[in-house]
Amino acid sequence: MLPQKLLRASVHLEGERIVPHYFTARDEPWLRALVDEYRRFSGKKRAELYERLREPLPARAPKIKLRIAMRVLDALCLDRPIAAIPPKEARAALFRTAVNDPPPRDAVLGSVAASFAVSAVELERALFADLRSERRIELPTEIAPTRIVSDANLAIVSALVGRATNVRIVVRGSARALVRQARVMGLICRVSRAVEPADSVTLEVSGPFALFRHSEIYGRALASLVSQLAHCADFELTAACALDRGARPSSFVVGSGGPIASAREPALHGTTLFDRFERDFARAAPDWHVLRDPPAIAAGKTLIFPDFELVHRHDSNRRWWLEFVGFWTPKYLREKLTALDAFEIDHLLLCVDHNRHCAEGDPPADARVIQHKKKIDPRAVLAVIDRSLPALRQASPKR
């Protein structure tokens, strides 16, 4: 995520519309010079590279874009501490000896160095070798200026989305992967069929600036959606973004074929909870099939994407759906339950993460809401299923 000041300097306002200063092919000459400097300092301290970059590059580089490109390259760099002994062990031994055997300094250094069978100079170099500025950098050989252009634009768009009050995404193709990423990142998201274009899906996502708690963590989670979106062939993202805290939100729009197009396959994160539940439920309930990522359930124009479908092995009419809710507000949960009631979707349980509460108030008191902390107990799910059999309607959800 770009810091707020750097983001603010990388865009301008045209009326109520935010216009980013995107990287283009015109930036590639100075980006190539920048990449060459990173390669030239391979194996050297990051601090030495930064000292060099205080001087002008062979090709003129815009100041703000240069800072963004450096952040992108820093993230792509491999770095490692180079020391004769592990820095943490060196510090611990030195401080321990200094307390028990006060200075002179040279005597303490000599004593500790001898215990590691290194010189005093090597010991001193090791003390802070793991600090970021002291680590040795190495840029992967395949990094090209075109990659920096793509990643820098992704960084700008991600930072804008991370400062949104709300985000609307219309996507055609790859919709399931995008919804899946939104789900595993725990975003407060409503999915529906779009009117135009045909066969498209709309995601309405709450932005971090609309939340009372966890806004920074949520903002990073929302920003991660942009890299997944860049892989979609046809999309349009519209966001209301507050460039400054307390300022009136301005509109930002980006679409497919634009500056964030990416040929790289995005990584899917955050599936540990899903994997653990699938394993634990299969062990606790051998009479049930556990089906992951079942087809969407239609509730009018709204689409519900359950994370699991549970089907009894001896009675296929006994089936339940589970949706794992990440970040949440009481209002969001009430709206989901109201939609389920309106379309007689009784056999869907909401597994709510207690630690991702983003607003004041408690979750609705409803048998279909199961609270958990980091891990979902399969017995809690089975208890709701067993208790609800006589009371709930037996109608299956409309797909």
C-alpha cells in the first residue's frame, strides 16, 4: 500500500473525478536505468543503493514516480543479511556480557568475538546486519521495465481502493475467482446479476473508510482484490475514495484494457480456515459429504456463493450450505438473514468470525449464525443442523 502522501501526489482531481498519473511506455527509459542501478548494486547493502539514488539517473525520472518505482522494486528484491554469525545471537551475547562484565568496550567485543571464534570487526558487522538498510539486495534477472509499469499502476489503484468508502465492480468472465478472492479475504461483499452487460456479475464491496473498526487491515484486504481483478478480461471498477481523512469522497473509475492489465496469474490467499474446516468436519461427521465451492444460490437478483455444501450420504435431500463471513457489521448480517428469509433459504448457515467485528453492536440472535474465533467447531454446525430439522422448512434453495 502506498502511503497517503505519496498516493495524493500521484493523482489529481478533475472536478469530482480522481485521475491517476499512471506509468506508461514513456517511463520505460528511466525505469530501465533504475533497474540497471538495482542490478549494479546486487550483493551490496540497501543503504548504499539508496545513497546512489539520491543522485540523478542517466535518464530523467519524475520524482513521485521514481519513489513509487523504488517501492515496487524493493518489494521485488530478494534481500538477506550477510554476517559471520546470526545477528540476533551476536546482540544477545554482547548485551549479556556487557551487563555482567561492564566496559571497556574493546574488552567486551574481544571477549564475545572470541566466544564465536570470529574477529571483533566481524562481530560488529554482524550486530545490525539484519536491519533493512544493512541487508544485501538481489534483483531477479527477469525483471523488466514493463513489469515495473504494470506493478506500479497496480500499486496506485490498490492504494486508491484501500481508501474507499464503497467499491462497485462489474465483471464478465472470471467472476467466480474474483468472488472467491473477496470471500477468502473476508470482504463485506454483496453479489448480484448485472443488467448490462449480459452474463455479468456485480460486486458491491464496503470500503475501509465506511467501517468503524479494522479499517487499515480491511483496506489491505480490499486492495489485494485489485491484483485478482487485473486478471479478468472484462471489468469496470468504480470507487468513492477519500484522498484525505474527513474529505468528501471523489469518484475513481478503472476498466479492463486499462493500465492494470496483467498477464500474471494472481495468487489466492487466506484459505487456511477453509482447509481446516473441511478436514475437521470430514472427521467429525463421516455420514456427510463435504463439497467445496458449490454452485451459487439465487435469491432474486442476488447471488449467494456458499463456501461449502454438506450433503448426507444416506439422504441426499438433507443438505446444508455454509458461508464463512469475514469482516462484518450487525447491519450486514441482518440484511443477509432478511434476504435468506425472503426467498425461503433456510438451510444456509453463516459462520461469523468474532474477531472481525467492524461496527458497534452484536450479531443477530439467530440459529443460523455461528460465531467462532479462528477455528469453526464442526460440532457446533452439527448441533444447529440437528436442532433445526423439526423447525425449519424443507424447501431447498433455488440455484
